[in-house]
Amino acid sequence: MADLPMLQNDFYLDPHRLSPEDTAKLDAFYEHCMKHRYFNIGYPESYDFDYSDQKRFLDFHLNNCGAWDEFCNYQLQSFPFEKEVIEYFAGLFKIPFNKCWGYVTNGGTEGNMWGIYIGREKFPEGTLFYSRESHYSVAKIAKILRLPAHAVLADEKGEMVYSDLIKQIKNSRVKHPIILANIGTTVKGAIDNIATIQQKMTEAGFNRQDYYIHCDEALSGMVLPFVDDPQPHTFADGADSLSVSGHKNIGAPMPCGIALAKKENVDSIKVEIDYIACSDKTMSGSRNGHTVLYIWEFIKKHRPDYLRARVANQLALVKYTVDKFRQAGIPAWTQKNSVTVVFPKPSEEVWQKHNMATAGGVTHFVATCHQRNTDMADAMIADVVADFKRRHIRF
């Protein structure tokens, strides 16, 4: 055995030490994060998580490269945990575990791309149809996949106009439409009814096997399973694939998500990888093995009755916020089973102060899981009401 020559260079910096200036930058950023960790009135990330048990794994590079249900020659992966995660979500979205395949993604956009990609491989001559209220990434995905696409009209509440969907499908003369249904739009929390979509498609002369439905459930995917009267959103309701966010209602220290599809369709995108002795059925290939552990811990810690109570708390805060706005004469509204409150856009000073998202003349408030009281909502409502009064705006 022989030692390798050490690096000998007076200018070589010790990689285990930061300069005082760089240390100060990190310290300042930490203080910034501590100050703003509960910032998100306008964004749906939840911060009621505690993954302190996972900190020890940050000493390892966990790379989930390839398919979790096969042997992989790369040892530092969390595949056994990923299998349990997918089994849980298969049950949640009503598909037999042996009839589906999915994985933990880097976020909702990747999950949507994966689902639409599978749809395109099933129907190579297909065309994508999506609501104008869909997340901005859907149009980007169509460009990346070089998939013909049409944006369908949405009503004032953000739900797809189904008559326009059928009109555009007929006008395009496409035999195999690929339809993206929003299960909670970004701004208005609207849900496209996949039961209605299937009914309208049947009336238009399409057989169910001739088109593909992908559900973007980034926002409401972890809400609807825990309410008494959910809108259609599962595989049993007609989904062919779906994508759920992991850093929203679940809560995680980094973006992540879960994507599921019917196994029979996933097999068409399978690629063999010699150097890890495994195959790949994902969009990204190498994936974050740590986020798998976060989601796994979440589903192991929280029983369904707790998750139902957690969502009920969010919906109660939504109702409280809508009622308070309306009592002040501001026409706020929400959707059925939605964690989003929509109201007229206040001045820039106000929406920036409260980190609220604005689009198309409206602003929204999102009831996140870490809001256990009305303090943040009350402060925001007071500022919005005062702003409209100061500017003599009445509705």
C-alpha cells in the first residue's frame, strides 16, 4: 500500500474552513431565514414539520438513481423507504399498488412533466389541452416535449370551461387528446372536474381508452383525501396519472413531490442503465434520497384522523378570513374544499408587506398548516381593509 501525494500549495485553502466574511454571510442568511420562515400568507408551503431525526443523514450523499423496485448497484439510496411512500399514496389515490408506479420527484413541475410525457408516449400523435389557469410550467412542458398544445378557457372562478375544451378538441381533429386537469389552480384554487370531463368526452364520441388525463394536484392533492365530500381526483375517478407537491401541505425543507401513474403506461418509458445495473422510469434520473425520508417520516408520524383535523383547521381559517373580509365590505371568496381565499388586489405596499401573490387584479391568502391561530390573517385583513379605505375604494 502506498500513500498518495498530498496537495502542496501555499495558496491552497483549507476546504473545512470559511473566511470570517463568508461565515458572517451565512450567519446573516440564517437570521433572515429565522425571521421569515412563517412569511407565506400568499404561498402554500407549510412549516409545521420537524425532521430533526433526519439531520444525521445529511452526512451522506443519498442518490435515488433509477427505479426503486429493482436492484441497484449504487448502495447509498433510500429505495426501501420510497417503496413505502408510493404504497401509501397508491392507497390514498385509490389504485392497487401492483397496478401503479411512481416516485418521489423534485417538485410538482417534474411530476407534471412525467405524467404528460407518459401520455405523449402512449399517444405519440396526441395534443395537450390545459386550462388557461394552469400553472405556468404546463406551457413550458409542452415546449420541452415538443407537444402540440391548446389553452382552454377558464371561468371567472378559474375552472375549465368544458364546452371550450370539447370545441378545441373537435377543431383540432385530434384522435387522442392528452388533458391536464387542475386539482387546485395556483391563484384561485379551482378544481377541474374530471368526472365532467369524461362525461363531455363521451358525449363528443370519445371512448375512455382514446384519451389521457393527467391531474396536477400540487395544491389540493393533500387536502381532498381528508375532507368529507371531495371533488373527483383519484385513479378510481378517472385519472391516468397525477402529481402532488411534498413541500406544501406535507411540509419539507426543500421542494419535492410525488408522482403516480398506471403501471401499464409507465413501462413504455423504461430505460436500462448498465453502469448501475438498474432501469430508470423517472424524469430526472438521479434524485434526492433525502426528500424520500422526509415524506416517509411524515406519513409514518401522522394518522388519517390527525390529517383530517389538520385540513379542517385550514378550511376553518379560510372561512374565518372570507367572513371577516365580507363583513368589511370586501368581496372575498373561496372554492369548495379550497385552502385559498381570493380578493381584490390591494396596493403594492400591502401585498409586499405580507408576501402575498397577485395575478390578474386579484390577490390570494393561503391557509397553511402552521397557522394554528388567526394572528397572521387578522394582521393582513386589517392592512387590506385600511388600504382600501385610505384609497376610497368601495365594492
